[in-house]
Amino acid sequence: MLIQIRQSAHFLLLVTFLVCSCKKESTTAPEAAQSTPLYFNSFESSADTVGWQGFGTHTFYAEAPRGGGKQSLYVSGGCLIPHAYICFQNRVPSSYVKLHCWGKRLTGGGNVSLTIMHHPLKSVYCQITDSVWTYYESADSLFCASDDSLSLELDSGGIVAGSMLVDMIEVIKVN
């Protein structure tokens, strides 16, 4: 009984963290960023998916938020995750970063996360929950050393079917 209570408490804590770790912003584009992004992608050409891998479906979709070009990335998958991901090296001096993106839930929504590869518990997330194009920003910032390798992961679905659209993903230095 005590083990079940602990497992339930851990599960509830994880779900609360995922739900509360990102915040929704308005449905209009934010002001231009004051610094060059560590990473940016609007998924407008086949060159924009070079280096992307994953265990799910991630293809172009002919729909995008206002100001986001003509297409976005459709993400869906099964139990094996991540459904789509790309790894890249931090190219700026050590700093705090935030994750920003536009997202749209199709079936069940999904998650966009940024993780330091050698510290998998150090992450920031945005949970895609709205059925209309919405701007999301991670609630917290993530400290990245100048030599950190980062993983940007997109997940939608699993045991229960899910799908989402994402566009204009960016990782921005905040300090």
C-alpha cells in the first residue's frame, strides 16, 4: 500500500511539473528577440530537417502560425520516444537559455523539451495544449555551459494516440 502511494505521489509530481513548467503567451508574435538565438527553426525547406531523427512521424505540414512561413512540423508517435529530436552544441559563452515555440494540438497535444545531454534531468519544457496556434515559452530558464551538448525533443503520442504541429522553435539566451 505504501509503495502504491509513493508511486502515485511521484506520478502526480511528474504530471504537475510537466503541466506547470511552461506558460502560454498570446496568439500574436512577440517582439523581436534582443539576441541571436542558439537555435531557430521554422521548417520551411528540407534543409530545416537535416540532422533531425526520431522514432515517430515528423513531416512538413502545410499550415503555420501568422509570421511563421507556409509550413510547420507535424509530430506524432508511439511508445518509443523521442518522436523527433536534434542535438546541437552550445555556441555561446555559458548562460541561461529559454525555450520558445509556436504549437498547435491536433490530437492529444505534445511536448517540446530542451535537455542538457550529459545531465538528462536538467531540462525546460513547453507542453502543447491548445487547439489553435499558440506561442509558448518555458516557465524556467536552463543554465548551459559553453561546451554543453543540447537535445531538442518533440513528443506527441505514446500508448494513447497524439499529434501536434510546431513552428518557429527557438532557444534564446536570457542573461
